[in-house]
Amino acid sequence: MTALRLTALQSEHALFDNKIDGRYLSSAELAAFLGLSQHTIRAWRKFRIITPIKFGRSVRWLLKDVLEELTKRRQSI
């Protein structure tokens, strides 16, 4: 993910603060929001690039946490 794309996602995120920020997203919703495939989300989870929140067997994502993890990862490269 390029720095420009990540910056664009963060600015888009500001538009969705009221609707998505506090809501737990499914993998499909996260993939759609980021413009990625669900396979990519599963691979990132497997390789611990992003960390989900688990409710029993259900896996959910907080967009704020995902964006922070991607930003930290980008800055460390």
C-alpha cells in the first residue's frame, strides 16, 4: 500500500468517523472499505499485519485500529 493511498484512506476515514469509527466491521466490510479482497484481509491477519477483535468465533475489526496498524507498519519500512 503506497503512502499516498494510505493518506487518502485516512482522509476518507475522517468522512466516516460518525458512521464507522466505533462500529465493529466484518472482514467483508473492511475489505470493501479498503478496496481490497477478503483474501488479502485473511492473509494480513495470518501474517499479523493487522489484528482482529474476536467475539467467540466471530472476527471483527475496528477501522481506527486497522488504520493505526497500517500507518505504524508503513513508517517502520
